[in-house]
Amino acid sequence: MSTASILLVEDNPDDVLLARRALDRCDLSSGLVVAGTGEDALELLDGKGSAAGLRPAIVLLDLQLPGIDGIEVLRRIRADAKTRTLPVVVLSSSRTPQDVTACYETGANGFVQKDMDFDRFQAAMGALTAFWLRVNVPPVPPP
Amino acid sequence: MKKGRLPSGSDAGQLRARAEERLRAREEAASLRTGEEADALRLLHELQVHQVELELQNAELERTRDELEASLERYTDLYDFAPVGYFTLARDGGIYSANLAGADLLGVPRARLLGRRFGTFLPPAERAGFDAFLTRTLDDTQREACEVTLDPGIGAKRIARIEATASPSGKDCRVAVLDVTGQRAAEAEIRRMNEGLERMVAERGAELEEANAELEAFVQSVSHDLRAPVRAVSGFSQVLAEDFGDQLPPVAADYLRRIHEGARRMGALIDDLLRLSRIGKAELEITTVDLAGPCREILAELAAGSPDRRVETVVAATIPVRGDARLLRVMLQNLLENAWKFTAAETAARIEVSSRLGADGQRETDISDNGAGFDMTLVGKLFVPFQRLHSADQFAGTGVGLALVDRIVRRHGGSIRAESIEGSGATFSVRLPAPREEGP
């Protein structure tokens, strides 16, 4: 089983760069793996059928993705026994109550709005990711 | 003598009196007054009286007969030319008599109608029902009504309303047949037009809803799509300033600051646009809300946010209205923030919230300040989104706040107006439905 601290599922290269920069500043960017689509992310987690899948300490998931969207990725992560207990934090530029509700109902562990102010975004990312990486130790998936 | 049957007793008495009087006149001419002669004459007189009496009676009878004939003719005319078909029907539906209108309705000359069964003019499917109707009428001896289709064979089918009453003997019944084809057609037409109208309203409503939903989706998606590039501009300008700020000449740093500020404002505009569009579709949860509480809370928050300012605030003890508590708080937040913002330059700033109940059951609430105010000639631009009456240097803002307020008030079926003397302050008057028990 390959290990990675953080799996970032994000298609916008600017947002990837800004997220990397924000995590960098919080000393959290080591072991960052980026998937550009939901399909790529699920494939990484699944390990392409043969090899063991990626087991990050946290998944940062964008909602608006090309192909299958963030909610569907989340649903599939929760439906698979191997990935069911992965902490998933949703990153979204939308913050409509419907979106937030849908995320939590589908099993998200957290919701961060991509703030247009970089400092605030950095602070939110840092705090959340630090919690999932350093404070909360993810439970071991059942055999 | 036997009195005539036709003239009544008193009439007969009068007749006799008149006959006797006439004879007396004749007798006076012949003045014979002897014994036997007198008897014969008396007998003759009696006979003559009878004769005259009979003549008069006869004349009376003729006159009565003429009257009866005239009367019969009148009623026959009424019967025949009535706009309603009249029939006398036997228990089996056989036609005993019919008026002309009735014959016309059945499309058969009256002479050929007698003896035929009324049921044969009905479509086969309705015949058993009509027979039962006749039986019911005759057995219950009361007025019954039903509606049938008349199929005269030649010509168009008619819809007829039938009212029947059994004759006292219970052997036949009198039937009135009213042609209601036109009436039913008109009713059907009205129904059809109503349905058309309803369908049209529903279609238009659906179209409107669809257009609204499309617009909503458009605003949402544009806002979200706009956010990404704005976030990039804002984020990278911040990162650039952080990482390379010390290497930039002061002019470049200033440009960078302006880029970042522009992106920040753009972001705020997009957020406000989203908020504005969400107000339009939010479901209202109407309860009784006391605006005084939120007013005091918001003013306290504003005071806590700028501890260096001293603002005198006065809020009415209670301001009960009917509305959505969450939206009304957004409304108050915007109005009070405005009042707070535009009194920033006042040394003795004052914000007052007062309220009164209007005669129409609406509660009018005034939010007044003694701040900068605005030019009343521009009042029309006040509630238009993104229209600002002051430059951004003077007072910050995106120009969405009052548009938001206006939209919230209108969604509650209320209204808002603003008055100001530039330089002396402004008053915003919001009219909202008052709780019912408070109404006039």
C-alpha cells in the first residue's frame, strides 16, 4: 500500500498551485498527490485492480470536476469498503446551503469554501488539514 | 219555471225583472181590465214573460259561448306557440297530444305525431331510462325532471330538459320539453374557454418559472465561473506580494496592491450578486417577528465593531410585523449598516428606529440617521443593484445592499421609500404587514 499524506482532487491548475502554496506555508505539502479528475482520483485510490491503492491521510475534494463530479466521487469513496473511512474535506467555490447539505449527507468530513482572499483560504486549509493529519488519526479500515 | 242553468240565480232574477218591466210597458198601452179576459190575459202575460226570458237567456248563452271560444282560442295559441314543447303522454310513452313547438322539436308534423311513442325520438341508449322516468312520474304523482337527447332523424340532435307531472287520474302525464341545446353548448364553450384560460395561465406560469430558473442557474454558474479567475488574480497577487514584495520597486508594489484590491472588489460584487439572486428564490417562512430585537442586536454588533465611534441609538420598544425572520434580519442589517456608515463623519451621530401602525393594517418602520444623506433627485437609483450615489472613496460598498432590502420588502408584499436632505441625514420607511391581532 503506497502512502501519501494528502490527495487533492482538483482540475483547475491555478487552484492546485494556490492550494499547494497554502499547504506549503503550513508545512503540510509533503506527500501531496494531485488528481485532475474524479476518475483519476478513484483509480489512484483503487490501485488499478492489481496494486494496493493510495491511502492518503486526507482527501481534499473539489466539487466542480469535469466528468464525474465531486459529490459522485465522494459517494463512490463511501460506497467502497476499502475507502469508506477516509477523511474527505470538500473544497468548493459555492457555498449554497443545498451544496453544503448535499456534501455532509453524502459523508463529507468537512467543507471549506475557496475563499477569494488567499490569507483566509490559507488559514482555513491549514487548520483543517492539520486537524486531519495531526490530531485525528484515521481509523483502520475493517478487515 | 225552471231557471236557466247557465246564468246564475241572481242573474236569472235580474232577467225576470227586466222581462216583467218590458211587458208592463206594453200592458199600459192596452188597458183591458175584465174577469175572464183578465185571466186569459194574465196567462198570456205569463207566457210572454217566459218567452222574453228565454230569448234573453239565449242571448246570454251565445255571448258566454263566444267568450269561451275566444278564451279557448287564446289558450290554444298560447299552447301551440309557446316556446316550450308540451305533450300529454300515456304510461307507455304514447303521445296523446302535442303542441306545435313540441312537434317542431321532434321534427314531425303534429298530425303524424299522435299515437307514436315519445321514446322513439330518443337515442336507443336513453330509452330505458326515459321509460323509467315516466313510470316514476306516474307512480309518485309528483313533478319530475330529467335531461334527454332528442334525435329527430332529420336535422341536428337537440338536448332537452324534460319536466313531467302526472295528471290527477294517474293515467297520463303532462310533459314540458325545453330545448337547452344552446344553453348546454354555451356552458360547454365557457367550460372549454375556462380550461383554455387555465391552461394558458399554467403554461405562462411554467414558462415564467422556467425563465426564472434559467436566469437563476445562469447567475449561479456565471458567479461560480467568475469566482475561479478572480480567485487566481487575488490569490497570486497576494502570493506575489508575500514572496517577492521586498524585491519590487515601490511603484510595482503599488500596482500589485491595486490589482489585489480590484480582485477583492470583484469578489465582493460576485458574492453580492449571488446573495441578491438567492433572495428572489428563497422560500418565505412567515411568522410574527419583532424587529426591535434584531435592531438592537445589530446596532450593538456595529458598536462593538468600531469602538472608537460614539453613536446615539434609539429603538422603539416593540415593532411586531409578519414576515420571514431571517430575511428581515438581512434587511435590517443592510439598513442599519448604511445608517452606521453614512454617519461616520458626524460628531454627534444619531440613529433612530421608530414605528407606527398604518390605517391599512401595515406597519411602517422608519430607520433615520443624521448622516450624509443623498441627493433626492437621484432617489430613483437608490434601489437599483450596483448603482451607487457616493464614490467608493467616500463610502465603501458594492451598491447591492439597498437592492437587496427592496427585494426583501417586496417579497413580503411591503414597500420601501427613502427621504433625505443631503448633508442632514436620511430616513428609510419600510411598510410591512402587521400581525392580524394588531390590525385596525
